[in-house]
Amino acid sequence: MILTNIEIGLSIEIDDKLVGNLIYIGKKHYPNEFGGFLIGNYSDDFKKLNITDTILPNRYKSTPFLFERENIGVDEQFEKFYKENPQKFYVGEWHTHPNNLPIPSNMDIKAMNNITNSKEVAIQNPIFLIIGYNKIKTELGFYIIFKNKIYKYETVNK
Amino acid sequence: MNKSEHLDSVIKTHQITKEEKLLNKFRERNKEVKDDLFEHYKGSIYNPFNSGSYAKNTAINTKFDFDLIAPFKRYAFGTKGTLKEMYEDVYDFLYEKYKDVAKVKKQKVSIGIEFYADSENDIVKIDVTPGRELNEKQYIEDSKLNLYVYSRYGKFDAGSERIQTNIQAQIDSIRNRATTEKDSIRKIIRLLKVWKKTKFDYPTKSYFLELITIKAFDNKTIAGNLWDKLKTVLEYIKDEVTKDSFTLKDKGNSSNDLADTLTESEKRTLSNDMKNILDRIEENDENIKTYFPENAKFKEDKKEENKYQVKGSGFFTIPPKNERFG
Ligand SMILES: [Zn+2]
């Protein structure tokens, strides 16, 4: 699927299979939250982000209202993606909101800012995906912090 | 729902928002000038009002012409006060009031206040036209005003006191016409003003272009797409302005002929310019961009396109440790 934010003029493409996979993995942890890292790369004009894969955390804590992941033991996987052709790298993070909407909580916003501004993160604008779901439906929210403001992407086609 | 259509409308509305932001700046400044005049000339002035393009719904988005009419009472400047004294007094007042924040200068019948560019590089310009009612309290009945002509203006000499006009009627006429003829007249007027803006200090008044467009619609069958319509109006102007019989009656005062605001040679220039536009565009469609350019301001915004970027030189990242989401 392709998503875009018209105001900033940037878009995201994410493979439907990957989306399905993330939802599947996330729901397995019900009623707890869960999440991971997003892998991908940019289009030649740097206007589109392709999200291609996920890396799941080795160590994490999770409850119905909290998901804390560590970065221990994932280095090798990041290196492997980086050596691929085309090169793939860390582009953001995802996590679930069981029984809730994909709207960033205050804790999410704090984490999004920390990550965006972290010196260890090479890219300027990591993407944050929240998967909100309940028994009936699942909703995705893709967010970016761009020039200090949070923007949400909207679906343009499937 | 058609998605693309929707997106198109989203983009357009964003542009309107930008336009509106600038328009609000004009409105604020406009109110400031209006209030200052009313306060300073308390008792000697009727309510100042706007007669400019904005009120006429023909504003071009880069620059709104805000014309503010200051209608003075007959004896505002004494029983023997002249129109020149009125003009000079208003100039002196505005100059003192705004000299630190704007360029204040004398123009044909108005005083221009061009505020210095603000932090967003927007320039707001308000033209104040002082006018005086013909007889005591007559303005309330007929809305007529005598204006002072500062610089040479067509066949009226500088310093003359002859122009007399019912500005309110001018506004009403264009407003009514524009709404009944759908958008065509308005669009053509906009285009002609865009073209006029490409010329430096062009003698043809915007009001002249507005009236002649309306006259063209009165006298010609104007149909087809927007270019067909514009072309017909350009041809009409080219053919008509140089004719001896050419008149252009002011809707605000039928004894005032706008045709007289241009000299014979200025009319020939206008006609030649129309011919040039038509010929050059006939030769090459691309030339339409020269005569009717897009709004550079919006283009700049488009140029300054956002991109995903990296902070340094590489992309490789090990994500920061221990982040908590809720
Ligand atoms: Zn969350």
C-alpha cells in the first residue's frame, strides 16, 4: 500500500504482505502490546520511503499499555540488511495498541522525539507505525516528525 | 468518490489557505489605516471604505490591491479648502503616521502606503484615495466624490480637480455582473491584471481593463474554453481602443469616460501589446507563460520540495536502546 502526506509531500510504500505479517505478529501477543524495528530504503528522489522488512527485538517488556524494546542482539541483522543490494536500513519502529486506536500516546510522542533526535539514528525522519486493533477491525497509523511537527500519512491506494 | 479529484481539491484548498493568510495581513493593515483616518479626521470624514480589486472580487493572489476611499465632508478642510489641500493634508498625515514602517508616496489620485516586507517577505500595499463630497451632506444621497489628480493622468492635467465619480456604483456594477456571467469575466479580468503586472508602471488602469472586458462581453459572443475567451477579449481590445469612436463609460459616473484616461499613443501601445500577445502565442503556445505567468510565489513553494534526508553521510543505524511506547 502507498500512503502519503500531502502537506509535506512525502510518501511511504509498504508491502501488503509485510503489513499482514506485522498485524499477525502483533496480535499473537494479545492482550499485550508488541512491536519492532522497520527496515527499508528511499526512492531515488528521496520522496518515497519503501518499508520492506521488520526486525523483532530480542529483549522487550510488554503489558496491555506498554511496550519497551531493547536493542541488544540485533546488530547482525541490521548489518545483513545493510549489505543487501539495494541497501536497506533502519527506517523506524512499529508497535501495537490492543483494543485501541492507532493514535500516539504521550509516551509514544516522547519516544518518537527521542528517536528522531537521537544522534545514533542516521536518518532525519524515522517513521512510526502504530497498529490499533480490536476483535472487529485493525487500523494503521503511520507518523513522522518533520520539522518538529507530527504528521500522519493517509492511504491513497491499496 | 474520485480520489484524484479529491486530492486536487485538497491541494487547491491549501493554496487558498496561503492566499488567505496574506489576505488577512491586508485586512489587518487596511483596518489600521481605516481606523487611523477615521480617528484623525473625526467629524470631517464619512466611513472610509474599500473600492479595490478585493472588493471587486478580481484580486490576483500575489498582490491584493487594496484601495481605500476616504470620503471627506464638504468643509473638512475649511469653507475655502481646495481638493489639493485635502490631498496634501491626507498625505502629510499618512506620511507622519507610517514613515517608519512603510514607503508612503503620492500617486495619481491616491496615496500609496507600501509596508516594508514582513518576516514572511510579504508586502502589503494600501492605496488611500481621498475624495470630497460635492455639496454639504450630498454624499449621503449620491455617494459622489471629487478627487484630486496629483500626477498627469491621461488627458486630465496634474493638479486638476475634475474627476468625479461614484465609486460605490463602480463596485456594485462589477460585482453584479461578475456573479451573473458566472466566472468568465472575473477570470479574464484576473488574467489581464496578471499580464499588467508583468509590465512596469503600465499607464492602463486596472479599472480600464475591467470595464473593457465587460464591454467585450457585451458586444461579442465570448465562448469556448478559457483561452478562446481570453483571445476574443484581447482581439476586442486590440481592434477597439484605437478607434475614434471608442468610449468606455464609467459605471459610477456616465459622464466620465475612461477612454480619456489614456492618451492616443498609450491607446496605440495597448492595441499593439494585444496584437503582440496574440501573435506570439499563435506562433508558439509556450509564449503564453511569458504574458500570463504562474504565481512565482506558489512555484517557489513547489520548488522547495521536501525530501527524506540523512543527518550525516551514511544510512546505517543501530536504533537507540530502551525506548518505551505506550
Ligand atoms: Zn503506543
